[in-house]
Amino acid sequence: MSKILIRGAKVLGGEPQDVLIDGETIAEVGTGLSAEGAEVVEAAGQVLLPGLVDLHTHLREPGREDSETVLTGTRAAASGGYTAVFAMANTFPVADTAGVVEQVYRLGRDHGYCDVQPIGAVTVGLEGKKLAELGAMHESAAGVTVFSDDGKCVDDAVIMRRALEYVKAFGGVVAQHAQEPRLTEGAQMNEGVVSAELGLGGWPAVAEESIIARDVLLAEHVGSRVHICHLSTAGSVEIVRWAKSRGIQVTAEVTPHHLLLTDELVRSYNPVYKVNPPLRTERDVHALREALADGTIDIVATDHAPHPHEDKDCEWAAAAMGMVGLETALSVVQETMVATGLLDWAGVADRMSARPAQIGQAAGHGRPVSAGEPANLTLVDTEYRGPVDPAGFASRSRNTPYQGRELPGRVTHTWLRGKATLVDGKLT
């Protein structure tokens, strides 16, 4: 087994230390380390973090390989510092059976750029009418523990209650896409001043908040776990904060783009800014940042949603919703949370690695950078700053809202169980 000596890295942003990897494991952390025959990586004060974990990724395979595949998506993940991603179920066919989740799981294992944990659908075909094979997916080789109809809301309260009851039996979690469908019919962007001025159909905050309020009460009633996908409004923050104060088992995520971008960008009518849930107001953005800092929002999840060129290069109303995010997520978090003093690098490791791994039960991920732990690591040049160039993305799609925008930080190395997947910013 190979040895790698990372020299002079700021572990979680602290004082420079050396980290020795032996095989799949961190062998030693300290100063002045040496190891005969080891490959030496001169970190030169770069920040070393545990490998990032994304609880919300769309890999599109099977069925939409024109947008992304498990291979290209996991290469994008490694480029962004991720060692594990959770793949959403809205594929074709839908990942609502043991067979489909095992297919995705095995594709991830075979390609080897990061661990892929499939998320199972809550309902058959994402249609919201009948529970999918939750138990069979959990018992499958994929060992599914997270279930979501993401892209659609489980809007039927009885179905949602039954799902929460079912997953409770094996410690699973239902991840809800909070969108009351009747309140968002024909919606194109956040409902507010900008939508009124542009004449675009408004997507009210209450459409998200009403579902979250219902679901935390259902979770309390059942005694089960619910996770809120891509929380986007100040009102949603207050509901989750209230639920946590009552001891309800609720966790929540925020996307990088909801931490940085606002609905003012929609004035350009550029469909790259069209996303579900929509970009909200400056007030919402600051509420989300504060909630991530104080722990009301548990994690950052990318909601990496690749689309082919033709689905975005069209008029606003016809464009698909979604943005790619795996390769820019850490930079956006550095810009919005670290540079603003809201989080330190240990906090980033918590929100982007440890907590998502805990919520999704990703064994071996989100662990401390210490001796005896799996060598799932990412090294970040935090002093770098430069424009985002999607031409260099590993993802098959290019629908980023950050093209040409200067962002800080660059992932230089990623290791999955001691094996380099990214070296000097290039995929292995």
C-alpha cells in the first residue's frame, strides 16, 4: 500500500501540520513527520478538510445521460473536493426499486471517483400516490437510508405520514422537497417586487413554509426523522428553528446559490438563474447565512442539477430549472460564510462533511482528520481567487450561474480512502 505525506497543511484551518496517509488510513498527524518512500505533497499552508459529502446531487443516470452520468458527475464531485455524494431518485426509470438503486450504487463503485449513495424515491414514479419499495431499497446492496421525491413534493399528508412511519423502523429519513403544488402552478420565480415588475408568475414563500410546518408536525407526531431539502426563505428558517426548540427530529440544508444569489438577477431573463426553489430576496439570503452559522440549518448541499445546453439556451418560460454546483460549492461557501466571518474552516468541515455524513449515515465519511481515520480528504488553496470557467468543468453540463464571476478558493487535491482522485487540480 502506498504512503503519502501531506506536509504543512492547515488542518481545518489551524496551524500547519503534516499528515501521513498509509494505504486507506491516516497513520499520523503532527509536525516534522517523515516516511521513507512516501509521496510528498507540499501543502504550503493550504487548508486540509475531511472529504466533502453532498446529500443532494442529481447524477441523471439512468435515462438522462445527455445531462450527466455517474462517471462525469463523480468526476465533478472529486474536482470540487467531494468523496461521497447522495444521488437523487428522479432518473428514468425512477429509482423506486431495489434494482435501480443497486444499478446506481454499482456504477459509482465501479468508477471510483467518489462514493455514490443512491436516494430512493418515496413514492412509485414520484407520482405521490403509492409508497415505493422503501424496505426493499433499504435491504438492497445499496443500503438506502434516505428517501426523497425531490423535484416533486410529497404533498399528500397521509402518504407523508406513512413514509415517516415506515422509515422509522430502520432509522431512515424522508427528505422533503417543500413545494405546495397548488400554490406554485405556473410559477416562474420568487413572488415579490421583481416578479411583479417583470410580469412573471410568482412563487410565494408560503408554498415552501406551509409544507415544512406540516411535515415537522408530522415528524413530531410519528417520532421520525424529516430532512428539508434546499430551504430558501427566512420564514422557513423560523419554522425549523421552532421545531428544533421542541425537540422535533428535523434537519435542513441550504444550497450555495441560495447563500449568494438573489431574485434581482432574474431581471436579465437569463435562464441560468432559473432554479427550484427560486432565488429569493436579499433578506432571505442573509437569514439563510445566519441560520447556517448558528446551526438551525445543518448542512450545505449542492442540488447539483445538470442540464444540456438546449434546455437552458432558450426563452425563460421554456427553460429547465436547476444549476450545476459540485465544482463551485466550496468556493461559494468560502465567499459567503468564511470571508464574512460567519464560519471558520472547522465550521465548514462540520456543515459540508461531518453533518451530511451523519444525516445520510455515510460510513467512513465526515470523520476527523486524525490518526486511525479513513483517508478521505481534500486540500484547498484558500488564497486563490479567479473567474469561474465552465469550459474546464468535469461535469457534462455547463449551466452554472457563476460563469466569469470571481470566486475564492481552489481544490487542489482530493483523496478517497488514500487514493488520489484529484492532483494539482487535475483528475487522475
